[in-house]
Amino acid sequence: MEDLEELILWQNNIKNEEMKILLGNLKNCHNLKTLDLSDNYLKDDDIPLLIEVLKVNKNIKNLRIGDCNVSEEGSNELINFIENSDLKLEVFTFNYNEVENIHDFVEKLKNKGLKLLEIKGIVDIDQFDEIKEIIPECDILFESMIEDEEEEEEDQNEV
């Protein structure tokens, strides 16, 4: 397992104890370049375990943890680690998690070498230009929260 370079566990319904076991075992991997845990469950007490995995995998380039129910507290802990680490992420997916201040969140990523940042369900279209100015060399994928609310309203009106 220590030679593992890519682990994609998207939509596997991993939660609670299973996530702790997985992250505990991933600390033995030192060559991960891609880690995709999207659409699983990362609780606040899983974030320090994820950080330990990232500490031993300094060459990770692709980190995808979108739609993992990460709270604002967990988001802050993770982004503060990433900002102060030697990680040089090329792709970071954090769709549909909770972020207290998207401007501060993206500001902490600006020197990480990002080529793609996915923040769907977090940023509003009114904030996009400001966010893009922070890391102009990075492609940013997002969905406007306003459009989502309008679509929900239209769906309710059709019923």
C-alpha cells in the first residue's frame, strides 16, 4: 500500500469508523498523488487524520473532497494546514462543503500552484470576479447559489 499513487473512492458512502480506519491506513502511503474522497463523510474529528495523510504525502497534486459534509470548523482547520504546508496542489475540489468566508479560503490557496479549483455550491456569482483576481492563473469551477435557489423556486411553482 505504501507505493499507492492514486486512490479514488468517490461516492462510496464511507463514514464514521470506516473513514477513520481508511485515513489511519493512508498514513502508511507516502507516494499518493491523487486522493478523491468526494461524496463520502468527513467529520470534524476526521480532518486531523486527513491532515496527517497530507503531511506524509507531500507530492499530492490532486485532492478532491467535494460534498463530504465538511463543516466551517473542519474547512478552516484544513485550509489553514494547506496554506502553511509545502503542498503544491494542482487540483483542489471542495464543492458543497461549508466555508465561512470564501474570499479568505481562496486567499489561503493562492500560492499552492493550483490549476483547477472546484467550489460549486460555495461561491455566489457576484463573488466570482473577486475570487478569480486572487488566483488568476487557476480555472475555477462553480455553480451560482442564486441560480440554484431560483431553480428550486421554479420547481416548487411547477408542482
